[in-house]
Amino acid sequence: MTTAEVGAPGNRAVGVVPFTDAVYRSCADAPPGSADCVTVGGVARPYEIGKFEVTVEQWVAFLNTADPSGSDPHGLYDETESSSAWPKYGQINFSGSAQPGRHYSVAYPQWADKPYGFANFLRAARFVNSLYNGRVISKTTAQSGDFRYVSYRVQLSGRTENGMYDLSDPNAVRTHNTGFVVPSQDEWIKAAYYDPRGGGTFSYWKYPTNPGVFGDGDATAPQTTVLNPTTGDVTNASTQPLASYHADGKPAPSWCPGQVSRQACATVNPLGLDPIAYAALYQGSLSSVGQALTPSPWGTFDQGGNAVEWTDTITPPPSGGSSVRVWRRLHGGISNSSAYQMWPSAVGLQPQDNVFFNHAYPWLGIRIGVIGDLTPCQPQ
């Protein structure tokens, strides 16, 4: 796992009104009637956040560690994720007859470096617990221009139900001050938008790829990726800034594994949608991590577009209603949707265990974080 160091502790937060094209010095400056304004982006301490999204290859390694018998007691896998059930989006295949620890495999080699796209928060937390309970074999740091990165080699653990998060509690929060985490909303937003050099508006960019101009709609949005039609690799990385999203008036970035027929990719889906409805609803595809080559102010990649990502921030349900379910914030936009989902105000939310959502929405990703001073072989 490689992370980007995020400094400037105690940075100023900004106010945002969900899904509006603006940031404010504080919610007191938001327009009258903006009762849903929230303050985001301020983080008191240094931390680290994933340089890239968690990839399919990394997730498969976790599945085979956490579920060596293939019995899947914690709902880490769904048949929807298979290449037979969903030729265009199926990332991971399961074999019940495989040897212990080998039941799960990357569906096609092209998927290995794509973001895992079928996460819910509980899956993300279990992945983090596996890292937390594992053994940190090595830790190395590197400087790349203005950015500092930390690379960890971790031997994963099969213990997933406690660690950083005690999943016996539906309202699970961090239980330790050092270790791997699912980033909070503020940590995620700071890494994506906060410019320590003072660029943007109140030091916040409009997109994780470039400062943009608040109030101009998508006029200063990044360009959209073009993907190799059979591998999903980005082919126009020389065009900067760049992100994998569906720009208005342009085709969504899309690909289909070369091993699959075009007809199967265009028609076969686990939801039973007819080809016309399927083509309208499912256009964008996930691209290889980092290949858009456009960094955030802290050197992360793909925080704009590609897969929307979970945070561990618990939030009230929509419209202030009551709910027995636990809701958490997500952020980042997706390859299937417009530029507005990449704004800092795009503070989406979903139930942490929305089975239908992660069954039918193949753009749900994970980016890990690190808090405290995590050292090799440190007992956790």
C-alpha cells in the first residue's frame, strides 16, 4: 500500500451546501436558508491517505486471506461481481472447488490494476481491519516533486471483525490512534481539495485535479479520459488535467475485456435490464488507477472520477429523518456521472450496508488512510 503524506495540520475548513457550486469561509456566509450547510476539510493532525484506490488485485488477496474456506460468512462477495454474471463489470470470479485460500481470482488480467468497485462500508472496514491486524513488513518513504509518499508492505490478517473498527457495533468508530483506517470525510476532502500554497478559493480547489472556478458550472472541469476499448488503460494522459467521469456531450470512458464479446458486454447484466435501458444506465467504466496522471494538491490520484469512495464519517439520514440503519458519507464522483460529483460539496451518503447498492452499482471504491506513526512489525 502506498500513501501520500498530508501535512498542514490545523488547516481552515470551509462551508459547503451539498451539491452546490460554491465554498464559503464558514456556514455563516452561506446564503440564507442553507440549513444543510456543513463545514468540511479541516484536520488537526498530519495523516496519510492512499495514493491510489484499492485495486482488484489487492482486494482478491484480501478475500483469499479473510475467507480461505470460501464460505463467505461476512458477505464479502456477491455473484454480481463475476465475469459470467456481469461481463462488462465483473471483476472477480469465485471457484468453490479451488484449494483453500485460492477460491477468489481476478476475472481477467485487465482488472488487476482497476479499483475494486463493489464495496460497502462494512467491506471497507473489514479490509482495514485485516491490514491493521496484519504485520507491517516494511515501510519506505520517497519524495516526488512536492509530494511525499510512504510505501508499506503488509502481511494481511484473517481477523476482520475487530481491529481499527469493532464491527459488533453498527456505529463502529476508530478504536486506536495509530494504524490503517478508512479516511474520514474531512481527511478525504483535505487530501483532494486543500491547497497548502493557497490556490483555489479559500485554499480549496473545485476539483481534485485543478483549482477550477466556483460558480462556472463545468466550464473549468478536467478533460475526460479516453480508454483503450479492451484493456481500460488511459490513452490520452497527455491531455491535462484529466479525470475518468462522464462529461456532458461526450461519451463516458468505457471498455470491455477483450476476452468478452461486444454483444455480451452490451446485453448481459444481472439486473435483467433490456439492452436499451442497460446502455442508458451503465455507460462509464473504471480505468487503471493513476493513469490519468493528474495529482491532487497532496499527490493522490483519481479522487476525482473513477470510483466514488467510502469514508468512515457517520451522518444523519437524508432529510433529517430517523433510521435504524447507519449512514456514512462517500465522496469522489464516478466514471458514469457528471462533473458536479467531483465538487467538494458533493457530500453523498448511503447506508453502510446497502446490499442492493453494492450489488447493482459497480463504481463503489475504497481508499485507505493511515493515522499516527505506523512502524514495521509494530504490535497492534
